[in-house]
Amino acid sequence: MQTRFQPAQLADPAMAASEQVIRKCVHCGFCTATCPTYVLLGDELDSPRGRIYLIKDMLENERAPTQEMVKHVDRCLSCLSCMTTCPSGVNYMHLVDHARSYIEQRYRRPLPERMFRSLLAAILPHPQRFRAALALAALGKPLLPVLRRVPGLRRMSAMLELAQTPSARPAAATTLPATAKRGRIVLLKGCVENVLEPQIRAATVRLLDRAGFEVAHIDNEGCCGALVHHLGREAAALDAARRNIDAWSAELGRGLHAITTTASGCGTNLKDYGFMLRNDPAYADRAAHASACSRDISELLHSAGLPAPTHIRELKVAYHPACSLQHGQAVRNQPRELLRAAGFQVVEIPESHLCCGSAGTYNIMQPQIAAQLRERKVRNIEQVQPDVIATGNVGCMRQIGGGTELPIVHTVELLDWALGGPEPAALAKRARGST
């Protein structure tokens, strides 16, 4: 795509990076076939190609963002399916991230929306605040029927619907006896997952131990920054990245084997720290090192290898590939192969490339589109008649789980169970309900 940025504009590293992304787009339109919002809405401006045109015009002419422009950028899920489809290597992720930051700085949203976005940014990345918010949300559940009928309060009702009771906190994941360790692993604590589904971390620690790794417990790390990054709050996202890099510095300096995460949305962001901090002389090298060390848990376990299963569970598993994993990290076959090696029958879901509608805070900020995507995803899953759904992202677990009676678990929960760990709570609960 031809561009007309001025030399002074290209002196800004963010603008220069976006100009290079835009120039790679060849208008082919392949992205429209796999973009969830275009598939649903049929509007060219709600496709990656259409958004690239809008963003190009806004950045190139340094226009103040209009309400219409903001609407179409806000509707983007950042599922990155377009990047998997694109034959030209357009890094749409970096472009839309820059557009969101530009909009955040130059567009004044209505006061209720500003307050709501600030509320999400102030609560979700902080586990203690998030736990307190969940307790308060329980008091607001009786108001849901009223909130659903008021158009201006749909986001609040969507947030309350997603504010389910956290899973029971499991016993501490103690390290099992092992003769030798293959290396040390940083397992990101994260924010939302550790509050809602703490059993995922416990299962992961057991799996890493069986694979011969030692988990390094880091006290000062926090949210990866993805939640605020997708809200356009670039400074807060960079601060989160710097804080984590500082917390990991000692481990990175002594030959850390990997930084891993069980939330694929976080993993996509971790692998982008090198780009995010490329212009910070104090952090650029360490950020690039951290990104190079980052692995999704399925990616890590697949390369390391797991012992043979101790129990064969004859279950049909519908594996839902989270967008941030299959498109954002290009990790596609490893989770399926791990599940098959553990003795599960893995079945493919139709339209598995399409997003479920979770996408960080998308199911709160765009509840109507997210609900349509969830309905479509659940219909495709139930079509293959699985016993259980497995996925690698807590957001997908909560989003899909809200639309089906089928149990949904994290991939590591099934792997841990096959290797002698406890039965996943979602499966045990269903078994009790059927007796």
C-alpha cells in the first residue's frame, strides 16, 4: 500500500513502524474471510483491510480520531486471525496497538465510558483488587435483569455475568521428588487466572516437576500488561513490562531455561516485550532476552517431553485453540499432540480459527458481538459431541463456559490428570451431577 508520511512523522519510531506495516498490505482481502467481525457484520470497515485504510488515513494525516473511526477500531478483537491468513506478512497486531494508543491520547470518550475503562484498568491487573471486586459483584447479581434492559448499562451487566465465583483454591502445589533438574522455569503468576482458576497453576507446577524442571518463584512480578495494552494505555503496559523484567533479571542472568505462562493472551504479550521496549536503552536488551525465553506451557512441555500416562482416560476432547495461541504465537499442533499422547481422543472443532469473543476485556466492552461469537463457537463445539472442552486460556474458559453445559478445562488439567494428578474439578462436578 502506498504511503505519504512526511520525514518528520517518520522520526517517531512508532509512526515509522506503523508505516512499514501499512506498506506491506497489498489489498488482497484474504483477511476478510477469517476476520470474526467481518464474518458477522459484513462491513468492510470491520475487516482488517478496512481498518488499515482507516488507521492509515488517521496516522498519515495526523487526524483527530472521529467517533466512527473509534467504533471500528474498538470492534477489533485483536484475535490476529488476519495475521495467520495474510500472505504478505502484515503485522496487524503492532499497527492496531499503535492505533489504540493514538486514540487513547487524542480522543475524548464520553465520561461514562472513560470511567468504565479506568475501572477495568484499575482492577483487573491487580489480583487483590480483583478478588474484592468479585465479592462486590455477587451483591450486584440480583440487578442483572434490570441492567440487561438498559442499553447504557449493557457493559456493566456483561461484567457482572462474567464475575463468576472463583474455583476453590487448591492445596499448594508442592514439588515432587526428583533426581535431577533440567533447568529453572519462571511460571508467570499473572492476575485474572490466578484468582479465577488457581488449580491451573497447581497442575502446571506438577507437570513441570514431572518433566524435570524446577519452578522459580518470583515475588515482585505482576500482570504482563496485556489488559491495559489493549485499552490503549501504552505507558501502563510498558511499566508492567519493565517491572516484570526487573523481577526476572536475576533468573535471566543465570541461565534461565524459560519463562512460561498458562494464559496464552499473556504469552503473546510476553513474546512482544522485545518490540514494546525496543527504544528504551535501559531495557531493550533485557526485554529482547525475556521475549526469546518466553514459551507457552504447551510449547514448553511438548519440546521437553512428558512421561507416559499412568491412567488412560477414554474421553473425547474438543480442543479449542485460543486465538492468542494459534494466531498470536503460532502454537497450533503442540497442545493437540500432548493430549493425544496422554491418551485422549482429540476432535477438531469446525471454524476453529474464529474467536470465541473473549479477547481480554472484549466480552465486557463489546458484549453484543461477543455474545454472537460465543453462540457460534458453542454451536460448533456441541456439533462434535465431546465429553469435555480443553483450551489454553482462562478468558476462553469463562467465555465459552458461559454458553454451554459441557465441562471446560485448561489443557494442563487434563495432562496432569492423565499423569496421576487430581481429576479436574469441572469433570468431577459434572460426574456428580449425572449420578
